[in-house]
Amino acid sequence: MNSRQITLPISDDADGLALDEAEAAGLGELLQEDYVSAAPYPHIVLDDFLPAALAGRILENFPREALASDRQFNINYAGHFKRQIAPEACNGSVRQLFHFFNSRPVLAFLEKLSGIDALLPDPYFEGGGFHEISAGGKLGVHADFRIHEKLHLQRRINLLIYLNPDWSEAWNGKLELWDRQMTQCVRSIYPVMNRCVIFNTDADSFHGHPDPLLAPPDVKRRSLALYYYTASKAVYAEVPNRSTMYKARPDDPAAIKREAAGYQANEYMRDLLPPALFRLVEKARWRLAEKRRAASSRLPPT
């Protein structure tokens, strides 16, 4: 399968980065069939993904010098000569970019693309940010961590954007996507400038670039990585699904206290009663309230 040449319609001006949510969702929906039907697991490769000027500015702002917060990996197969750069340690332009990729319009694009509803960004960028591999470096084939331990969310999607102008295929560095049984590499993707790869992070979404880079010492394999999550529905077994719980102050009038108590009673019933019975009770209470209001409106003035 070839890559698609699609540019995300981002406006980039003095007001910052912006993306129309409806337009982003429509583009994702247009590409959904390509994404969900791709082998070896749902993914898509999009060339010229960002407006060219924006992609160029990101590369210009990529921190060349080591930062105090950098994470360095030199553990052979599990990440050799790899540098990971936290977005919050970078300049304002970079921080704005990463926050933009956590925004609602980008989530709308990814939800329609993947068919996964209610995606959540990671404000901590755990494992994400800028990535850089130096000559001789590699990252073994792997399936990514599944749970964000700080937020207790399930990881669902990776988004990678490569930042490597004039990349030579002779230098290796291609991203390999392997079948779920780890019997063959189904797709190889070179990390060329402004190419975006998006894919599902299932338990067997195996990928990596396991061959050592053969690039010159002054050439780095650079990328931008973002991860997206969903919340578990199991939370409903632990936390009552209550709405806003209003409380009256001790010196509030009796009418206010009754009103607040009514809201509380409603939420406790929602928690304790089966849904069908709760709806019946709600309907009966609504009818009773309507009768009281009607009767009150017929009372003679005092």
C-alpha cells in the first residue's frame, strides 16, 4: 500500500495554530476505510502531513544540544543511541505545537480516522515528545506499553511525524510493521521529512526499526511522537455515575435546602435503582411537580 499525500488543513498565523474541527473530522472520515483495512493492523502513512512552513519550523526548533531533562537509551535492542526530549523542556514554539496536537480538532480527526470514540490526549507526554536516534542506533521490534500508569488510561493510537530531509534509504532507519504472529515484516516505511504514520497500539501491534542506522555521524533520525488513550468503562464499577451534587449552606433558607436535598435524593436514586425503575420514578416526580406548579398558578392572589 502506498502512502497518501494529505496535508492537515492547519492555519498558522500570528494567532497560533488552529484547525477547524468539522473539517478535521471530515478528513479523518474520508481516510477511515484506508486506515481500518490496512495490514498488518490498522494504520496509515500520510506524506506532506503538515503545511511545509510549519514542518520546517518544527525542525528548526528541534533541540540540537542535550537538555537536562533528556532521556538517553543505550540498552542495545530495546533502544540504542536513542534520545527522548520532553516537550515542556523546549521553547514556546515547540510547546505550542505539542499542545495543539492535544487539542479537540486533532482528536476529532483521529477519532474519525480510527473509528475509536472518546480519545484522550496525554498532557504529561509520557514516552512522547521529540525522539532522536544517532548513527548506529536502533529500536527493536516491540508492542508498546498499554496502560498510562499515572492516568490509568488505555493506550490506543500512536502518531509519528518524521523530520528528516534528504533521507537516504541506504542509511536504514525504516519503520517496520510486523504481522501479529511475528512471522514477517508486512510494511517498511522510511522516515522522510513530514511523513506521518498513525497506527493502533494493540497488544500485538509489533513495530520498530531494528537495523542499526548507517547514517553519517552528523545525521540524526528525528521524529515527533504523540500517544492517545481512552478511559476504561470499568470505572463505573468503582465510582457512582452521579451528576453534580448540590449542597445547601447552613444558613440558607428552607426552600433552598429542600431544593438541594431534592437534587441529592435524585442522584442517590440514580445510583441505587435499576435504570428502568429510575426512569419511571423520574417521570412520576416530573408529573407531580407539574401538577403542583399548575395548582400554584390557580391560587388567588393574597
